[in-house]
Amino acid sequence: MSYSVLNPVFVQGFLVSGGLIVAIGAQNAYVLKQGLLKNHVFWVVLTCFLCDFILISIGVLGMGSLIAQSVMATIALALVGALFLTVYGFRALMSAFRGDSALSIDASPKATTLAATIGTTLALTLLNPHVYLDTVVIIGGVASTLSPDGRWLFLAGALLASASWFFGLGYGARLLIPLFKKPITWRILDALIALVMWLIAFNLAIYAHRLYFG
């Protein structure tokens, strides 16, 4: 088997992973905002990538079915995630009303501490059951149809997509800084983040309800 990056299995892993990761969600919205604020960008994107690295590897190496076996654990995780995203969305909406973010973009101190930033990144990533569905179940399910050698190529492509997206989003956000010098732009972004958070929280609550009541 060829190990070129043009190998169809490698490309398949890249496209499947990229298609799932690029979808706008709570995690991506947070990465974008931290990139605009230049707030611990490297650690934010590295944390996101490492979470993907672990979860995608688990899925591709054949352990994806473990996450789906406990219905009650999935329901509990969905409800915790919905609660967290509801609160975070409320905070984003309050920030939109106050215009806090617009004042932070040129500030010399960091907007939040490193520990708090990483903690929020981990929460937005790991409290969302869909991250396990995407990385472990879906990506792992696709990889399960491949040979052992093919799985490693698929995994390499999937991880390259994750690294490219998060580092590109985090550092590429700086190109938008001139636009975000305007307070109204920040208010709009924070309002959109709040809506995204609440939409995901609502979907998680519906997801948990359907799992519990069938």
C-alpha cells in the first residue's frame, strides 16, 4: 500500500474528519473568538487538536462502540452539555449587550487566565456528546471498514484535517481583526455565539429526551 498523502484512504480520512470538524459549533466559535482576542491561541488550538487526537484515535483503532453502549451515560452527558452551553450562551449574550469583547481586543493583559481558557476549551469540547458521535462513532465507523494498514493512513489524514482546521482558525482569525475593531462587530459575534450555544443546547436536550423516552 502506498503511503503518499495522495493515497485515496489518506484523502478519505482528511475529508471525512474535515467535513465533521468544520461545521460551526460551540468549540469553533470559541476558537474563533480567542483567535480574535489573541488570547492563549496556541494553547486553545493545541487543546482542541489533542482532544481530537485522542478521540479520533480511539475511534479508528476500533473502540468506538464503547461510547454508544451506555444509554444512560450518553443521556447524562447530553444534559450536562446542554446546561453548560445554556449558561455559556447567556454569558455571551450579556457580553454582546455590554460590549465587553470590543474593549478587550487591544488590551495588553490577557482576556482570561491560561487555566480558565483551557478549562473552557475542554468543557466546550468534551461536554458535547456530538464530539464523541463525530470522532469516535462516525469516523471510527468509517475506519472500521478498512484494513489495518488502511486505518493508519485514514487516521493520519483525519488528524491532519483537525490540526489544519484548528490552527488555521485560531491564527487565521487575526486577519479579521481590522473588522473587529468596530464594537458593533463584536456585539454581533457574541450574539451569534449565544444563539449557536443555545441551539446546540436545545438539540442536546431533544437528543437526551429521545434517547430516554425512545
